Amino acid sequence: MADDELRVNQLQDLEGKIMNGMRKVVRFILAMVFVAFAAPSVAAPQYTKLYSLTLTASAPLTVVAALTNQALSPGNSNVGSFRLTFSGATIASVTTNPPLPPQNISVNGSSVFVALGSPLQSQQTLQLTIVLNDCGDGISLPLSGVQVWTGNMGQTFSPDTTTASAFPLKASVVCGDIACGQSKIVPDSFYPGSVTVTRDFYDKDGVSTIGPNLCETVPYTVTNLVTDKLVHLAYPDVSGDPAAAFELKVVWPGGLPAVTKVAWLNENHTSTTVPGIPDFIAALPCNANANFLPTPYGTLTSDVLATDTTIRVNTTIPSGSQGAVAHPGVPFDILVGPEPNAERMTVTVQGGPPGNEIWRVTRGVGNVGPATSHPQGALAMSEPLPIMTSTQGIDGQYAAGNQAQMCIKSQEVVTGGHRTTYIAIGDPWGSQP
């Protein structure tokens, strides 16, 4: 009996040792599993392959893209190659800073592929100056258009959280510079020749290329969204030339529309000089008796006070003068400037010799004013922009009696579609719904 009890005790002791050993093994295995799962969460960020990218407009037809390696550890996280593919533009040429040999840069349509001679290490930046064949606000780099690799198209990088949230990257690309007396075909590799921008010899307020106060050359931007049948003209009217006036010829696909729309205000009641949703209204025709860019009718022969109801004008057109024209019969509108004292008037009665005509006028017409004084020698300019005949837009923000900022000069069928010619000031939109 004693022997049986001894064997039972020995077996229980052995069982305890076995169970104790198994518990140690289980604890060890669990510890290894924990380490296996915990280690990547600690170590992974050190080797995560990340990049950041910025895109800014530069000179006309030019953007600058800056690619930065945001990897947190050198490891195997150096950028060796990348590709950028634009939406809304094709590429003419690319240079880099630091410089790369031309054979390392391959341009194909809207894409550029760059193979780095020396890998781009963590926190290093490569800057690309990209000359485009297109311009406007519709140019962007979508997330799908950016591919960054180790080596030659090796392992992929991902955008950091800042860059990822910013996609698509956009830049308002200036088309070029335009002075008074110039006409420019807007660069467009998809629809070449579809938009032409013209300035005459005078700004709307009488400043001219041939006077003592020369009109300013301004950069202009035209966004031609043919698929959406939208066009947007923009220029720096505050820092550039606030009195610039433009003729915009646009060739649209399809036949003549029942209604052509324009906008110079956004739906949030701001001007289209700032980003927003344009508030489109039915376009008005330009004034029939002045259906051309602002041109002088004559010169004031005496000072005009803010209270005067008549003005004296020399309407003799100087020999060889650029753009001066004879005025139409009354009533007709004029603009007398220059800015910032430009004022619109309606001439209701006219008479007297051409060298000193006497015009009876209504002052401060169409919210362009108020009546102010004007010096002898100021030009009386033609006025193509009509007065709004009805209140339209969000909350009636286009008020009847105010001056329209864009009008239709003509529309006609042409090969491949139809052409609309606008006259505009400010930063207006045109639409063909």
C-alpha cells in the first residue's frame, strides 16, 4: 500500500512539473506572438515610404512641382524614379533643380518620367520646372497621376497625409501677357485655335498705347472647358490694369444654343475675381450702336464739374489716329475717365460744330460713377456694355439698371461648331448650356 501511495505521489509530482513546463512554453509562445504583432507597429513608421508634393504656377505656361522624400529612415526608402501625369495639359519641356541630364527626363504627352541618377534621400527635395502647352484653371495633378518608386520603378511610395488630402493639386496657369492693340490665340493643345483674346488700342477709360498714359500690359488666363462648354477669362484687374477691356472669341462644338449665359458674380455674392460657383444669367447683346471695344468719340474741350449737365467735346478725328470713330445719333452712352474716376453718361442731346460739340448728358449711369469732375483733354469713350433690363441671379444680385460686365458681340455657325464673340471687363465666365 505504501508503494502504491509513493507511486501516486511521484506521478502527481511529475504531472505538476509537466504542467508547469507547459505553462512556461505557452507563456513564451504568447510573448512571441505579442512581440510579432507589436514590433511592426513600432518599427513600421521608421521605414514607411512617403512623399509630399506641391504644385505652384510660375511664369506663363509654367508650373513648379516640388517632390520631397518624407521617409522617416534611410533604410530602403530612397526615391529612385517617379512619374507625373497631368489632367488638362500636355507638357512641352521639363528641367530640374538639382539639374539632371536630359536623358534622365522623358516627356510623353501629359506625362513626365524622371529617373534619378543619385537617389533622393529622406527629407531631400527635387524641384521640377514644367513648361506646358496649355493654360487656365482646369489643369491639375490627380492622385492617380503621381507614381513614386525606389530604384527604377521599384517599390512604391505613398503620399503623406498632408499631400494626400490636397489632391488633386491645382494651379491657375497664366496663358501669357497682352498689351493694348494686341490679339493672342490662347494656347490649347487639345482644341488649338478655339479661343482668341483681343485688346484694342484703348482701355475702357481712355488710357491708350498712343497717349501720355500708356495702358499696362497684363497677364491673362483663359480656362477653356470645352466638354463642360465653359470659358473663363481672368486677369489681375486690381494689381494690373483695372480698366482693361477684352474681346473674347470662342469656338464651341455643336449648333447655336437657344440661350447663351454669362456670369461675373458668384452664387455667394462675391465677384468671380475670387474662386466660387459662377451665378450664370442670360447674356445680353452688346449695345448695337457701339458693338466694338471701347474707342474714343472725342476729347473734352473744357473741364467738367460733378454738377454739370452739359459737356463740350471735340469730335474731330485726328488724321492717322488709332481707333477714333464718329459717335452715333442720340441717345448713346459714353465713359469718361480715367480710373479711378471713370463715369458712365448717356448723351441725350447733341449739337454744335465738330470742334466744340455741346452734349447734354445724364450722369452716373448704370452704377458706374458717381458723377465726378473730369479734366479738359479727357477722352469720351464708346460704351459697348449694356444696362441690365431685368433683375436676375441668386437673390436678385444682378440688379436691373446696373451695367452688365459681359455681352455678346456676335454669334455665327462655323466649321465644326459655332463661334461666340464676347466683349468683357473683369473676370467673367461664358457658358453654352
